[in-house]
Amino acid sequence: MSEQFFDNLSKLDKDQKVFELAALFMKVPDIAYFIGMPPEELATIIKLHPENELAIAYHRGQQKTVIMLRFDCRRFAVSGSPDANKEMLQHLAEQKHSEHA
């Protein structure tokens, strides 16, 4: 399964590779090396050029996994997990705070 994922990943466009690797929470230098770019160049794009397709792919990839994890956390909270419930309440507090930022 992992080898098949890697083979498929190798065939993707650069922004799709960034998306998938960011979804795995790979470090920026590792992503950069995989796509054949100097790490400092990718880091600069992500930090200073949010409109760039690679920066967008990077942030969307991260968010993909964050959202999946959040769904799981919510499911565990609804099922009665006190730890998951506490975590979801923390996320709610952070969301409320962000409304006023």
C-alpha cells in the first residue's frame, strides 16, 4: 500500500505532491527535496507568497489532515471520551476567539 502511494505520488504535478506530503505533515525541507526545489525557496513561498499555488497546496494539505483528525475527535467526544470532549471544547474556545481577531 505504501509503495503504491509513493509510485502514484511520483506521477503527480508539483502542487499535488506538495498537497499530499503536507497532509502527511512532512517537513518543508523534505517536501522541497522531493519536488526538486531548494528548501529555502519553498519556505519563502509558503511564508511570503500565500497566493502561490504551492503555498495554497501546502496549507490545504495540512488542513485536510487537521479536518480528518477533528472529525475523529468529535466522534470520540460524542461517544463519551472525556479527553476528546475536552479537546473539542478547546477548539470551540479557539474558534470563538478567532471570530474577534
